[in-house]
Amino acid sequence: MPLIMEDGINVDDLFGESTSLELGLPTGTSTASTKGLAQRLDEMRLTGCCQKIAWSRLGCIAAISQDSTRVSVRNLQCQQSDGKWVLSDETPLAQVTEAHAGHALVHLCWNESGSELAVADSSGRVSVYSIPIALNSVNGSRQAAFDADDDASQIVGMMWLSQHRSVHSFYQAAKVQGRWAYSPFRRRPTGTYHPAHKGALLCVTRSGVMKLLYQNPDNRWAEITAELKNTSYSDRLLTHAALVTTQTGILIATHSACQKISLYRVSIQWNPPQWEPTQQKQGAQQFPAPSFRLVHLKVEVPYNIPSNHGATGTIDDQLPSTSSLYCLTSLQIILPASDNSAGSTPHPWIVAAFTTPPHNIIPHQQPQVPASIIIRWQYETGHPTLHPKFDDVTSKKGNGQVKAKTVLRRLDDVTSDRHVISVDQTEYGNVLAVSFDDSSISFYDPKTMAAFDGVDDTNNVTSLAQAGFHYPLEPSALHMSFSPSACLAVGLDIDGNIHLRIMEHSYGAENDQYDENKFSAAIAALTLAFCRGCGGEVNTDDILLILIRQLSPDAQTAFLNEVYRALSINCNFTTEQDKLINHPYIPRALSIQAALGFKNSHKARNIVSNVPWAIIQLRQAAMIYPSFFQYNKAAQGPEPHDPDVLRMVLGNTKWALDFSLYILNELFDLADDCESVSSDQEAFNQKRPQPQTPLNHMHDSNTKPVKTTASLPLIIVLSSMSRAFLRLICRGLRGIHAGYANAPLTGDSRVYYTEICQALDSSPVRTDVYEKLLAGIDSAVKHAYTNAGFGDNERPGPEKELLVSSRIPPVLVTAVNTILRQTVPAMRGEMDRMAIYMGDYSWLGFGSDSRTEAYRRFRNVDIIKKTPILARPAAGALGNGETVTGLGAAVRNGGIGGSQVSRRCVRCCEVSEAQYPPRSVLSFRMTLKLGHLRSCICGGMWNLEGS
């Protein structure tokens, strides 16, 4: 095995001559990047586990420092000062350095969901960390000290077991009659998984030992080991191992020091195969225990580089000795992307990348050899074909069956004059991304290895790369990792600096011409990537960055329309309102639309962003009450009503009441403005005061047509989605007021419940009166649809226009007429109009007046509990001089009676304060049920801040 040389030979320095001997050898002026490349290729040659930077599907980026002793995490975040998306500052994980006690850290690996990180050092010791409450707060769950300090235990292959969950997936987008049609299907889990849904990590060591590290239900880690069978001693020294989960078990491909690639199939059996926590509480069930079952396919493949057969099948003897120049630097098993719900896929491929040293010296170098060669083998099984004469031979054992034979059929090689840095399967298996030393990234179809160089087919889209997205050339990086949707990448250079790289697209504008088909394909590709992220519960902030930086407002609207179509979101909720709460995609669509209009924390969103942002908060309030009723009903103990939960209910109750009054205040103003033209329908259609000034009540004299109005309250009551959430909130308010009046509450619980009742009793509008108003608006909207001949199939169109464009569709203009002329005026006698008028709604944050802006600058509102809090100091600094890292350590250690932590959403920049861990089981369960343990109400992840 040749060594990779870091520097060329300077013959002049060797002989002390001032003139060159002109021997054609490389010069000695090696650049820093060349030296770094040689070191990187050496790492890749010696072990298959040398990933120094990794981007998880949860959105966390982990990176090993330049000196290989530390790990830090970063993530994408929206800056609250200007709304720009950037990489956050590094947060060092001190516990990783402590756990490995000075050993060189060599490899990072995230699990399938991106919530758990495995860190391996040069001695094969593995520590595991999890993300409990924030992207920059990482807890240690397994210590590296459990493993032996042995060079033979160095890990050459690593894989997390898949999680047992079925997710929605999307295979492609195809144009049908001028519109994009998306092909969703439910992808079932494949392979082995932990019965208790805990973490499990499978490793292969240099000495050929398989090791399964798994976590028991009590959160303690255990392990089992087994040896791979070897035919000779040299086979025991492995350099690389690739692992992948299939329907029939786990496939493992290994590469040994004697330059052979072998294949194994392994299955992991659990006893018991199912896990029921309820039975464990009764002492009737033990923890699941795994065991290995090996099927030794043992297909040994010696290889020649390049292939000794050309494309025509003839022997290629031009380069008979080049195999000695190449070193294996990457070994992977590639599974083709599934396009159906059954999970049946073609056989996988083994993909191996071989590279030469940066300064290869070949005697009589004719012709020039490629710097890298990618060799592929097709994994195939089949029964061997025997001569027909064997059918006449009588077997003493009866009708014996011939065992299936496993072969690796070599496919055509892919060569390059650049050195391969990494090979990654991206975009959910649809793309093979190859990174090179010159910073270029090439994309290939995994099935054919055809390069994605542009938009070849604008009527069928399978990936961003196929639709024409590409990475521009930027400063070289030695380590590369792709974002969850692969539209961004992070590179780690020789100095340990992280660089963010962003995909680009012409969006149809090329050579001073515009191609609508290419623009449409780009939007469809972004939609497809976003929908795949939604279906797989994957972070989509990388796509959001692309949308904000590269798309115009009109293009963003086109994207949102495609998202609603692709996810099959029926925006018509005039009936079946209860389906809103559990709809998996509505929060995702609303969140990305709200994020597109965010400018900064001190400036009001535009109307197109404000509408979904308001609906997201309405959804949060609507979910609070049924969750509260459910968990209090099942709670045990003398005081089941947890004060922290009641405080959250109190805050959301006050928010819901004030938001309802804010809507009424605007509707009353609009009704007053329309009284002057009550007898002239055309004048009514044209007259519309400027919106968003409900606090100072000073309206601009200019007017707008009703169809193009930009009144947030009017859009909210017209939209069936937001109106359904308002109705659910009213139901919850009635339930909490009537159901707990005589509950045995004490202490803080009694105080908070009393405040809830006081807020309801002192409201200028009773809950039943507000429900009556909503019923009147319902009737007006339904009559408008009916009179226009709009049935159930036609109504989603106008409803989507309300949500996506925040414009009143023509069919609902008559509904606006009825609401402002009849419904709202008829309710005046049942409401305290003066109290509504005098209310302070600045803390809601929806207005654009100076009072609301001043509130934003000096106060924050807890986005979950809806309680005002003081403005925070600069991020990263605590009042006592402690850093975020120190606070993270306090959180990891549990604190004393729980630690008060402040977290900021990386997407909407809102803040939440909470005790961690929660003081009661009820508080924890409710927070977990609402999904706010790791994410904000908008779906964005939390970042820990100083308090």
C-alpha cells in the first residue's frame, strides 16, 4: 500500500543547484491546501470512520475541532435584528472532551431523527449525546469510559439502527395538463429496530468485531459483540466497513488490508421482540435483549483499477500497474430510492472511491492516470444455472434445492481528474453527491451514475440536483456535510473553520432570456424537498434560507401554492373543524409562510405573514384546553392541577380574550366606516380604510377596494380555518370556567385558576356572545358560497387565496357586506364597545403603530405561556457572567430543583422561559404532548440563551 506524500520533491534543494534539472517531478512549493488534502486522504485511506462534521436532520451541526480534542455545535438561525439566516456561533461541548480524556476524536454520526450523536475516538471508544430541549444544549447519555482503550477496537464502520416509524414520502413531481402532480406514498420502516424505541448503534472494528451498543428502557447502555468470519489473518485487519439496513437484515461490506471487499448479511433478533412498558411496571417483562444471527455471504472481490474490461468488453492492458497507485478512501452501500409503499426496491450497489496521492510519481507516466476512480458493484442473488444433463441425475436425497448464489457484478467505472473528498447519498436516496478537492460538487443518478448537469426534463422532477440546482465554486474544504434537504452544505477547511455553501439556480433567467419551464421545475423541486421534509419530520430551515435569499415575493407565493397542492391541504373547514388539531401539515405550511415575511423583531410582519402567524398562535391556544382536560382527568395525587400548567392556561386565556377583542375592535371600526355608504353597493366595494391602526384609531383618508383589503381581523374571521380555531377556543373557555369552579385547588393552583375566572368574568364580551358572532359570520360565508354556486369541491380555492395571498376573493365580497352591515352592528348591544375600544392590544404584536413597536423593543412575551417578560440581555451572556455553555451544563446536571432557562426560536425569534426539568410529571407530559420540549409553536427549534 503506497504512502501518500504530503510534499513533492524539490531536486534543486537536494543537490544545491540553482538551476532546475527539469526532470518533470513536482515542485516543492506545496500549498497549505495541498498539505491538508494529503492529510485528509490519508485519514480516509486508513479508516472508514473519519467524518469530522455532520449535519443532523434535526438541524444541529456538530464538528470536531482542528486539534481533534473538542466538539462544537452550530445551527442555522434567523437573526432577530435583520431577519437574515446565518450560522449561529459555536457552542463547545465540554463534556465530550472530558468523556474521551484526551484521545483524538475521529468520527461523528447522527441517528436517523437527528436527536442523538455518537462520537468515536481513535481507540474505538464511543460516547453518545442527545438533544433534550435545544439545539445548543447537548446531554451525555453514554460515557466513552465503558469501552476498552485498544487500537484494535478502532471503528471502521458505524450505523444507527433505524427507528420504527412509518412516514409519508414523495417520489417525484410530474406535470399533468400544465400543473404539477406529486406522488405521495407511505414509506414503511425497514430492517431491525429497537423494540423499546431507544437508541442502538452498530459498529465494526478494525479487528473484524461487530459491536451493538443499545440503550435499555431505564436509559442504561449495554452491548453485545460477535466476530465476522475470516478466511485468513490478513482479512482480520479491516480498513473500511459500510452498513445499511434492508428488508432482509443488515448488509455489511468490508474492505481488508489485503484489498478484498467482502459482503455479509446480519440480522439482530430481540427477546422479547415487543416491548410493553405497562407490563414492565407489573414486573412481568424483562428488558429486550438482542442477539446476532450472521449469514456469511462472504463474497470476496479482488479488484483491478481501472477495470480490466472496457466498455466494449475487451481487455484493457494500457495501465496494467495502476492498481498499486490507488487507495480506497470511501466505501458505501447505496440503496435505491423507494417509489412505492411496499418497500420492495432493486438490489443495492456497493460504491467504492479510490484516489491517488496528490503528488503521484509514475515512472514513464504515459498516459496520465485519473486522480480518482469510483467503482461500483451490483449486489445480485440468483440460482446458478446448471447444464440440462444434470436434470437426468437421480439425487439420493430426493428433490434437493440449489442454494441461491450471491454475486457482486462490477459496473462501469466513473473516473475524475480531481480527488474525491466525500461520497454522500442525499435527497432521500435520489442523488449521489460527490465532493472534490477543488470545492466542486457533482451530482449523479444512483441507478445509472448519469450526471445531473442541468434541466434535461422540465416535466418530471425527482430532486433539486435533477432540476438544475448546483453549488458554485467556493474555497476548498476538506470535510463536507449536507443539510437535511441537501440544498445547503457546510465545509470544514484545514484551519477548522466552517463555511456555509448554498445551492443556486437560474430560475429560468439565462443569457438574458427567461424560460418559464425551468423556473417552474425549480419551484417544483423546492416544493418536493419541503414536502419530503414534512413527511419525514425533518428540519426544513435550509429550504427556508433558499426561499428568502433567492426568490422574489411572487415566486414565494408560487411556492406556497405548490406546497398546499402537494400536501393536499384542504383549506375549507366550514365543517369538520376537529380535524384541524391533528392535521400534520397545516402547521408546517403556516410556519414557512409566516417565516417568509419576518423582517426583524421590532418591525411588524406584512399581512401575508401576519395571517399565518396569527393562525399558528390560535392553534396553540386551541390545543391548550383539550390537553389540559385530558391530562388532569388522568392525573393522580392530592393536587393533580399543576400550577405551572395552570399558569400556561392563564396566559393563553388572556391572550385569546385580548386577540378576540382586537378582532372585534377592528370589525367595529370597519362597520362604522361602511355606514356612510350603506346604500351604495359599488361605493362599498371601493371604500376600505387603511388597516393595522386599531390602537390610535386614526384612519388614512385613502381607500382600497374590499377585494384587495389587508385587514388582519377581517381575513381571520373570513377564513374557515382560523374561525374554526376561534370556535375551539370558545369551547375550551366555557369548559374551564364551568368544569373547575368547585375543584379542590390550593396554593398557586388556586391563585392561577382564580385569575382565569376573573379574566373571563371581566371580559367586555361573554364567550357565548362571541360564539354567536362566529355563528353569524359562518352563516354569511356559507350563504355567499351557496349563492355563487360553490360546492365543497370549489370552496378550497377561495379559502386558500385567503391564507396564501391574504386577499378577499370575489365570492366572499357579499359575505363581507353582510358581516359589516348586519352581523357586527346587530351585536353592539351585547358588548361593551367602550371597553373594547379602550383596550391595550400592543402586547399581541400584530399592529404597526408606535405603541406596539415600543412594546416589541422593551418587552418579550413568552410564546408558549403567553406571559410578558423583560427584554433579554445580549445572547450568550448571563447576568452573573456565566456563559450559555455553563447554563447548558446546569441544565444537563438537572439543576437544584430545576433550572429556569430561556430559549429562543431559531425561526421566529420568539422567546420561552421554563423550568427544566419540569417540576411535575403533568407539566412534562403536557409540554411533550404539545410538542414544545424541543420546538416552538411555529415548529422551529430552540436555542438556549442567557437569562
